[in-house]
Amino acid sequence: MSTLISCQNVNKFFGSKQALKDVSFELNVGETTALVGPNGAGKTTLFSILCNYHLPSSGDVSIFGKKPGSTALVGRVGALPQDAQLDPRFAIKHQLELYAKLQGFSKKEAQSECLRVLERVELSHVLNERPAALSHGMRKRVTIAQALIGSPELVMLDEPTAGLDPANARNIRQLVMDLSGDASFIISSHNLDELERLCSTVLLLEQGNLSQQEIGQQAANNQQSITLLLEPTELAATELLTSIQGVKGIEMVNKQEFIVKYDAFNSPTFDIELIQGLQQHGLQYRQLTKGLSLEQQLFA
């Protein structure tokens, strides 16, 4: 697979404060990657370096083998910065057409591209509106449309669904899924459930230090897990779960949530056997998820 992004020993200082510490990673073309971490971890700083809003203090960064901000990347990379704003003075049509012209589109091409990206976010009817006439969710979708101008091969979205209602957030997730076959995505978000649905790789930043892993990767020694959410019960659930054949261990998250560990090699149909065992013991479950959630993988 060809390399999408390569970062080698990237450091970033703001005065005496070090925001990024020897950050190194590589991503391949076609991946959808989650960028996660607590507030102040360095996510926006790394995002800004990839977008060429900031330069690294030291280290090397390349996108498609080119330096961020290179003219060779014009039209190949789209971005939605955190808290991106629209100019309140001008209609949506005027603003998106301007961004298209800055990428080299002719006046006629810019008009067509403006309509295309607004249709992608289901907002073609706001073409002549000013931002003040739009809801927060609609304005957010317009800024995402801006990031899609030119059909870029890499799209970087910083908190794309922050502040959106569930329906709008779902539409944005569906849009990313629909486009993931044609573009690579990097998505920074605090919504781990959302990222788990969309992404295959996660970059975790903590106090400027980065680690990289695959989402849902196999556990060591073939040990796998099932996360189980039971209905309220007075039964000794831990003892009953332990008695089911194939169980290697139980972690009780709370009174209703359990992580059941098992040997995936010797028990390939364990999930079916677990459901049958629950029925035999009279335990009702509300949710059964194979594997650990992204939150459990990163912060357990």
C-alpha cells in the first residue's frame, strides 16, 4: 500500500511549552483514521501541522510524499478546522465558489462545484442564503462541504459532528462512510462510539506523546472479549457467567456491564454458546458486543 502521511520525530514548541514530543507515525492510502486524546493533548496542534497552519519546530512531515502546503497538494487535501466559521457578510454560494476558484476552478466550474458539494451534504436549497439564516447544524454541514471541494484524496475533519443533533450527526457519519472508498479520512473527535464505527486506525495523543494501533486488533494469545450489558437482575451474574464453558475470566464494569474473556482459538463459536448459556440461567441481556469498545481498548 502507498503511504498517505509520514511523520518522523515531530516536535512542536509554543514558547517553553512542548505540545508534541517526537511524534512518529505512518498512515496508508485508503485508511480512515481516528485522532483522539484528552483536551490539551496536542490533537489540534498535530492537525494544524498536517494542514500547514503551523510548522513543526523539528521533524519531518509528508503527505503523498510532499510537504504540507506544497502546491502539488492543492486539490488533493481538504480540511475542516476546529470551530470553522463562515463569513456572515456573504451568501453561501459566494463563499464556496471563492474557495473553488482558489483551487484553480474557472468561474463556471466553481459554480458547478459549489452545487455539487452542497448536494453532497443535502443543502443545495441554501445556495443563496447568508450564514445567519442557517441553523448551527446547517452551517456545520456547509463547512464540511467546503472541505469536499475538488474531491480531495485526503479529507481531515476536526470535530465534524460537535454540537450537532443526532440526525445531523448521523448524516455526517453516513457521508464519511459513502466517501471512504474514494478518499482517506483523518477525524479528530471526542465521540469514541462514532470513531469506532468509522475508523480502522487510531492515533492516541496524551500530553504530546503519540501511540498508534488498529481498532479491534486481535488480543495476545488468541484471547478475545465480549462486552455484555445485562438487564437488572438479583442473580449472582459473575458466578453464572464463569460457569459457562469457555469463559477464561470476567471483569465487572458495573452491576450490569461485564467483559467476558475467552479463548478465541479453542472456542470459535463462543458468542453463540454464551447466548445459549445466558438463556439456560435465566439472564436477559440488552446488548452483546464482540470485542472491546474503542474506549475500553484505549483507556481500560
